[in-house]
Amino acid sequence: MEDRRILESEDGADRLRVRHISEEFTKGFEAVAKIPTPAVSIFGSARVREGHPTYTAARDTARLFAQAGFSVITGGGPGAMEAANRGAQEGGGVSVGFNIELPMEQGVNRFCDIAMTFRHFYARKVMFVKPAEGFVIFPGGFGTLDELFEALTLIQTGKIADFPVVLFGRAYWADLVAWIEGRLLADGMISPEDEDLLFLTDEPAEAVATVVTCYERRCAAAPAAPAKADAQ
């Protein structure tokens, strides 16, 4: 994999690889520029299939987002990602898939209107965040957890605007949230307001309302653009 070659590089090819990374960022920004706003990024396991409760919930949630005028961005792969892209198309919205090259290849699912496959995780992560007005995190594994804590860290440190991070599936996330409260918060590793960054739900409509309401509140609070002076 390209990232592994970079980390293990001793052959003086780093400059060329940095150029390739820069080019990937440029292409990613070009893809992001095509996404109608507002948008939401949805994450979850690649291992669930149609008929699984997580697949159904992701599909329903994305459809509601699309109906609310949001573009839907996913990792572009199978499972919950496919479900969300599928739901976005069913709701009449724009469906985006930012895929990643992996040793066990996963192709872009067939429900993406805009798609790009990245070689580098860090470039891909930027594209998830840049256009998003919120994250919705469905049950998943290491990759899903990575996106969750990446978002929380960026918000906590002020690197991105404060937006909702919704955990879908109370039973699935309950032990993690309890650990955050019982260890991180209790031991002073995070502040009370950090814990408040998380929203838990079991309802697609509530997940959508959480993100949409925050977006509308931010729009209402934004200063109005100054009026243009009349031409003389």
C-alpha cells in the first residue's frame, strides 16, 4: 500500500511521493467542489448486508437527509456505506462515495453519483470533513471508530466548526459512552462539554433533525453579507 511505502521509505523517493499526495488532495478538492451543499457524512461497517438492521437504518436515514436537501457522503464501499448511498439516491439527493484502495480490494458501490478512490487515508479524511455539516456514525469497526474520534478531536481542538456527531444505535454504543463518562470524564481527561459533542439515537428522523437543526441555527446566526454599493 502507498501509505506503508511512504512510512518505510529509505530510497530517497519521498519528494515524488509528496507530489503524488498533493495531486490527490487537489483532485479531492475538485470532487468536493461538485457536491451540492449542505452535506452530511455517514459512516458504518462495510460488513453488513441488505436486510441487516444497520443497513436498513442507514438507508432510511440517508433517504431522509436527501429529502431534507442534503447531499450524502460515505466511504463509497459496501455495507452501511452502500446503504446510505442507496438511500440518498432514493430520496432524490446527491450520493457521494470517497473510496480507499485496500489490500482486500473494495470497489465503489453502484449507488454513487460522485465517486473518487483515494490512495491515502489522510487525504480522504479531509474530504469527509470539508463539506460536512455533521457526521452520523452507524455501528462499525476500527475504521468507523477512527472517523468518530477523528471528528471529536478536530472539534475539541477547534480545527473545524462544531457540528453534530450522531451515534446511531444506543445499544451498540452504550458501553463506549459509559467508558467515556466513567473513565475519560471522571479522570479529567476530557471536559464535560467534550462529552456533549455526542448525540445518541435509534431513530433515523431524530438523526436527521439533529444535523438539520444545527445547520439551520448556524445559518441563522451567520452575519449577512454586506450589500453591494450601487454602480455609479
